Amino acid sequence: MEELPIQNPNASFDGPIPGASLTTEVGNRPWENTPKESSLDVVINNYLRRLQNEEIVMPLLDAMRYGTSISTLVEAVIETAVMEGEHTIDIGVLASPVIVEYLKGAAEVSKIDYKISDIDVKSAREPKKIDSRLLEEVLDEMEKGEDSPITEDIETSAKELKSSSKGLMARKNKDDKDGI
């Protein structure tokens, strides 16, 4: 028996099972306990100290270079720290403008064209344009009533696909010899 191919080999099923949060006692998760730090000044200094580490800031700069907005990166960093029990979400929200400004400065020093928000990323994308010569050719073919070679190929492959359907519930073709 032939084995079916995997639809998406990158699909990961390592996520939490629904109800997994109810399987442990309250207080066993880092975010359910008191945070390690509650002072805004200390949290900001911790972030700035970490961001001075080349191993941490270089991947962030690479992400900015490839189009990720600074606000998206900062949100991910803060949510991770909250999840690990470093600080509360409100302290993270208050610290985020300082982190954004630090990353803006790092991007400017690295001569990276950065985007602050996702709206900036979306507006910076170039709209897709159709080549006017190609459009004129297609319109001319439509006016003449001629089928382009691509249209003929598509129709031929559709007919072949339709005639090759041999599933359990497939319609019987007149061309079938044994009527199966």
C-alpha cells in the first residue's frame, strides 16, 4: 500500500492541548506567580543591557532588514518576558517605547530602513502592477476572439483531468469500455 504524502511537513503539533492550563495546580506557571521585577526603571535597564548583547540584537536587526516592524519585535520580546514571569504586562507596555527608540537607533546606526508599525510595512509594499504591453496583447486577443495558447493548454489539461477521474463516486464516461 502506497503511503500518502504529508500535506505540510512543517506543520507542528507541539502546541498546548486545550485544557492543559487546568492540569496543574494554580501557581505552578511562571506567569501565575509574582513577577521577578516590578520596578519600571530596573526592567528598562535589563532590556537595554540585553539589547547591547550582539547575539540578541543582530537577529532583531536582521528581522527589521527583511521587513518586520519594530513594534512587532518589541511586542514579541515583552510577551515572552511576561510569559517567563520576568515582569507584568503593564510594566512591559510602559517599557516598550524605550525599547522601540533603542531599536530605532540601532537600525539607524546599522543603516537599515526600518518600519515602526505594521501599517508602515503594509503601506511600503509596492502595489502589484500589470505590464501594459501584456494587458494590450490579452485585450487584442479577446477582441479578435482568438484563444491564446495558454487558454488552449488549460482547456486541454482540464479535459484530461475530467476524463481521468476514476473515483468511487465518479461519473461514468461514454468512452469507458467495461462501464466501470
